[in-house]
Amino acid sequence: MQDTYSILRYFADSWMLLTLTGIFLGVCFWAFRPGSRALHDDAANTIFRDAAELPRVSGCANACPDCTCAPLLEKLQ
């Protein structure tokens, strides 16, 4: 009769290896499946959604000597 270690090692070396390989390939296919590009692009750009809502100073022409809104306007352009 085999001990528990040998049984678990046999299981890990055979069936678990096949199972985890299948899960890995399934996740890779799911991530790169056709039609998911729009979802990934949307997820990648979520951090920039609030950038357009930065406070703007109305009538600023970047002409004042100590202009604090010029760097913000330069970043948005």
C-alpha cells in the first residue's frame, strides 16, 4: 500500500498539472478573446475619466505673472 505522500504526489504530477494547464490556457484565451478589446481599452482609460473635469479658470490667458493655472492647461493639451 502506498503512503499518502506518494498518492498526493502522483495526483499533483498528473491530473492537477493537466487541470491547472487547462485553467491557465482558458484564462489566456478569455483575456485575449476576440471582441474584448473595447473592454480592455475602457478599463485602461478609467483613470483618465476625471481628468477632463479639472477646475478651469474662466478668462485665463496665462498672462498673469504668478499664473497657477498655466501648468494645468498645459497638461490638458
